[in-house]
Amino acid sequence: MMNFKLDHFLEEAPAGWHELIRDTHNRILKIDPEYQIFQIKEKFGGLRYYYDASRSHAIPEIDKIIKTAEVVASVVCQNCGELGASLTVNNGWYATLCEKHIAEWSKK
């Protein structure tokens, strides 16, 4: 099993969610210091956080932490971290954006 550092996954995730992802990671480490991340990404305008727990009893608590992060990401601009909303942009692409970035995406 590959054990990548968090920075590797931040490269693949939208910059506006980096702080949220770091906080989520740190909260999970307190429960399961040996958990492993498989993938963190944006999909359909939402945060996806895939992991493997080293302690099976920790899974429900980790899942709660991740679910909370997914809910928060649904109202945080994936570009800048400001308050935003999930919406459809550019011919069916989904994104979570603030007003400023909605305008920028609309021009693309």
C-alpha cells in the first residue's frame, strides 16, 4: 500500500479547499495516526476524500469527519476558500464557487 504525504494530494485538490483538507487530515490523525489517504479530489463540485483506516473501530468517526468536510466544501469556493455555492457551469461542469469565480468561469 502506498503512503503518500498530504502535500501530494493537495496538488490534485482545488486550492480553495486546501485549508479544509489539512484540518480534516489533522483531525483524522488524532483518531488514527496510521491511516492512509488514497485520493483527495473534486468531483461534481464536491470534495471526495478516500482513505484506508488502520483501526477498524475508527472508521465511523473518520467517516463523520469526512462527511463534515464534504458538507463544508459544498459552500466553500474551490478556487479561493471564500463562501460559495455548488452549481453547474460551462455546459454541465459542476463546481463550488464564490460570486467572483462564478463570473470568471462564466467567461470560459
